[in-house]
Amino acid sequence: MAAGSAAGGHAAPGDNPRMRNGPFSMIPQEQPLEDTKQGSTLPSAGLEPAAQQAVRELLREGESTNTRNSYQSAMRYWAAWHALRFERQMQLPLNVPCVLQFIIDHAQRQTGAGLASEMPAHMDRALIEAGYKAREGPLSHNTLVHRMAVLSKAHQVHGLPNPCQDGAVRELMSRTRKAYARRGEQPAKKDALTRDLLEQLLDTCDDSLRGRRDRALLLFAWSSGGRRRSEVAGADMRHLRAVGPQEFIYTLAHSKTNQSGRDAPENHKPVTGRAAQALADWLRAAAIQEGPIFRRIRKGGHVGEPLSPAAVRDIVKQRCALAGVEGDFSAHSLRSGFVTEAGRQNVPLPDTMALTGHSSVNTVLGYFRADSALSNRAARLLDAGDDDAAAAAQGSGRP
């Protein structure tokens, strides 16, 4: 099957110098850059070099660091796979047969001999040895969908014909999703840090500076609606306002669901009770009056630079290890734990969504774990009828 890129010299997997400057920088610069937020094409070829650079910088700044990193990782993988599969350097646009080959190389299908994919074993090993894959075998369905979305974005950004929007590609991806679902394969999710587990993590936080920081971080992230790790790392004093004894309002000016920074009532997150007390203790102990709220603690107890999103994840994992809780936990467990606990305690869904920031009911319902489903009163309609009958019989004195 022929590739959609121009033929070139043989290259090592993913060895493309243009990739070093950004996730989509392998595209020739004469192609137009598209502002996908506004849907308008910016003719970069007609701009002065400094203006072209300004356009690229603005587009890049409009995306989070995590998004850029995930795009870079995905595009490096595409380039490495393409080099191995077709023995040539990848250039966009790719054609439809090339993209279909990528899908069947990475998606499992049922055969007479069991599950199989088209990825040759030597290619799989080469991708692992070069660091592009973590383990042998097909990608998870979620990862496959992400790789396809990033390739689609790359074509969209540069105004190129998009093979991912082709009917054959869309149909194959749809059938692939249904095939995985019929086999009972579900996306892996991090375990939820519900209130009982959160309490165990908090018990590991002493009154040292590090302990105060971690206690404040865990409570702030969990009780304000299950903040994402990027939101915790980006929390800043200029958005924190004391409104009473042990009460703060934190204004979440920018988030995954509010990337344009629009002003809305749900941007204001309450930090009250134990969370407010822990936050006040940390700020006082660390003498923080401005700038980032959560920071590194260096040797000797010196407060340093702001935490990175990865550091927030590491703190959650470290506290889980210290508490001895079993499961697959990460920073996102605080978010899913908050939603799950809200479901357990029958908190109305609009109240939960006001804190989490979700705009889609289906999305927030996806965070509910099985244990919160047990709290659904609709699941106990039959038992409730029996209980009412027993109570009535007891009140009347009948056996």
C-alpha cells in the first residue's frame, strides 16, 4: 500500500529535524496556518518572517503544555511508524490508504486464530526499542483515537486535505469502536479517591512545611470540585479571595472547559471548612502573599518555584503510597473521587457540575464509579416497597 507522502531518502524511525520545533512543524512553512478557534485561514506565506513567527507563537500559546506534549508525542509516533512501514520520511498530507493502514496496524480484529492486527512483529519491536512504544501489541482504543485526532488536527491547522475526514476512514474507526465494545473492552480509568480514601491520604500529612503543603493541595483540589492537576499547578494568589473566617473564593480564570477565559458564575469555586483552614495554614507557614500558591520545597525547607502538573501527580501518588491504599491512583483520581463521592451522597447533578465545571451531563456521568451507582435510590424501589409495608404492619400491630 503506497504512502501519501512524497518519496525521500531512507530515515531512521521518526528522525525528522522539523519535528524538533513543535508538534506540527514538519509541515512546510509555505502552507497556510489555520486559526482553528476562529475557522479562518491565515496566509502565512504572505507575511513577513517576524509576523509568521508571531502567528505560530499565538497559536501555540493558545494550547496547554499538556496538549502540546501529547501532540508532539503522537506526531513523533506517526513519523516513526511511517518510516518503518514505508521506508520514507513522512510529509503531509497523507492519503487515505496510508491512514487505513495505520488503523489496521494498531487495531485488533477477531480472526479464526483469535485477535490479530497487521503490525509486523519486527516493526513493533523496533518502535519499542526506539522508545516510541511502551510494550508489544496493539494500542489501546483510546490511544488509537488520540493518534487519529492529532493527525486530523495537523491537517486542519495547515489547511491540507484531511484524510481522517474521509468516509472510509470514519467508517472504519466507527466499526472499530463498536468491535471493541462488543468484546467488552472498556477504557482504563484511574481509581477514584473518594472521601474515605482521601482521609487516609490526609492522615499521612504532618505539620512540617511539606505536610502542610500537601494537605492544603489535596483538600483544595478535591473540595473545590476535583481540580485538574494543571489547574492546581497554575493556582495563583491573584485569583484567591478571602470572604470570611475560614472561607475563600478561588476564581478559575482558565480551564480545559473554559479555554477562552470567559467570565461566568461557575468560575468562582468555594474553598471552605477544612480545606480553607489547610490552605490558610500553608500560606502562612510558607509566607506566600502573591504568586503561585503551591510551590516546591527545597532542602532546608526553602520554598521554591511553582509546582508543575507532573509534580502534583507525584504528590498524589506519594501520599497514596504512604497511606498504603491499593489501586491505580493519579492526580485525576481527585476529580473522579469528588464526582463519585457527590453521587454517593446524592448531591444534585447541577450542584456537582457547578464545581467541576463540566458542561456536558454525559461527561460528568462518565466519572461516576460503580460504588456511587449503589447509592441510586431508583435501584432500591422494590426494597423500599417492602420496607414501607413492614413499617406499616409494625405500626398496626399486625405480625
